[in-house]
Amino acid sequence: MAAIYDVRDNIVPDVLTYSLLFFGLFSNMVLSLISNNIKFILASIISMVITYIITYMLWKLNMWGGGDVKLFTAIATVIPSGLNINFLNIYPELSVYPFSFSVVINSVLVSFPFLVIFVTHLLFKKRIFDNNVDFLVNLLNVESLKFIKNATLNKLILIKDLEEGMIVNDYYFNNEYIIELLSEIDGNLVIYKTNNNNKDFKYYFKSQSAGGITNKEMWQLKIMNAQNIISDKISIKVAFPFTPAILFGLMIAIFYGDVMMLFTKNLFLVI
């Protein structure tokens, strides 16, 4: 359900992730009570806390959005350790680190094919090649890759259409009043000074992480636009739906195990 919502609406409803998280705590508590063994609920809580801390740190490094942090944490709460399902003859390759980390690693690795498909879809949807036939010949040089990134993963929208969670690209300005207005909000937008090469503008602001702008920042930008402090349009990043990759990463972790461990094992067997 989360994957469907992410592809369709570019957001995973909190009700899904929180329901999964509470289900994990409840089910592992029941297992502990039935077996008279505290290890189930204890492992669930430890896995939840560790996974949240690690994925939150990676969120701060712009690897994914806040919704993905909550989803990884919920999965870690439900399945704190790898599973061997005897009656299905499933014996996945387990790792030395928590099961949730295997899900994270698997998700990142399988996300690359999803990203290629996503970008290719946007290239043809926007008919990028129609006026750039020669571009196909030099597809893999640095300038072409930059062009693909800017043409597909960024888009210009009206500020009145901004929504919470959107990731704002560099917005250049000179008006220092903008600094004062945005500094009053402890949000996701960060203000920087431009380098010496940019003689037209002194400053720029942008989203500092994949979490995107907060609700307060969204309304502040809209009010600033209504007062003609900033222009009508702003560049944002096109959201890449990461939840399908998490779904496949989870399924691979359950049925086959940790991809990195499988790769390492096969590499040593070959050597």
C-alpha cells in the first residue's frame, strides 16, 4: 500500500507507517508473553531505536525523505532479526548486522534500476530527445548526464503551487529582508552566500535535506511571493518514489538474504 501511495501521490501516509510500527511492538509483545521470553519485544525495541538513529542520520545526508525513515523504522520493529522459515524451505543469507540494515542495503542497491526506469520515463514523457537528436550520440559524457539531471529531476513550478515536503533548489536573491524572514523559521531551508563567480546575486537558499520544506516554510514563501518579495516561480526537485525499492529490498531480504553478504560469499567462492 505504501508503494502504491508513493508512486501515485509521492507521499507515504503516516497512518500506514505508524500502524506498522505499533503492529510490530504489539505482535512482538504477544510473542514474548506467549513464549515467556522477553527477547522478542526487547529485540523489537532495540532494532527500532538503532534503525531510526541510523536512517535519520542518512536522511540528514540527503539520501531519502523523512517518510522513508519512518518506514524503515517500522519494518525494523516488526522484523528485528532475519527469518528462517523451515516449512517453506527458506534459509536466507543472514548478515552480522541487524535485519533492518539488510533491508536498507538491499533497497539502495535495487533502487538504481528503478531510478533508470524513472528517468527514462521522464525523458520520453517530456520529449527531451525531440529537439536534441545529437544528444543521443553523446549520451554518456558529463555534460549529457548534467543535462539529463536538470531536464528530468528538476522542474519549475509556481510558488502558489508549492506543497509541504517539496525539495527546493537554489533560489538566488539580493534582498536581505528574505534572510530575516526565513531565519525566523527553524525549518529545512538554509541560506548561503554565493561564491565570487556569481556577481549578480549575493545569496541563495535551498532545502538542506530530502525532507523538503516544512508547512511553515511553504506558507512563508507564498506570503513573500504575494508581497512581491520573491518571484512567482521556483525550481524544485522531482520526487523519486523510493518505497517500491524498499518493498523489493524487504522481499529479497526475507527470501534470499542480504545482497552484500550474497555478493561477498559468491566472490570468495569464485576466488
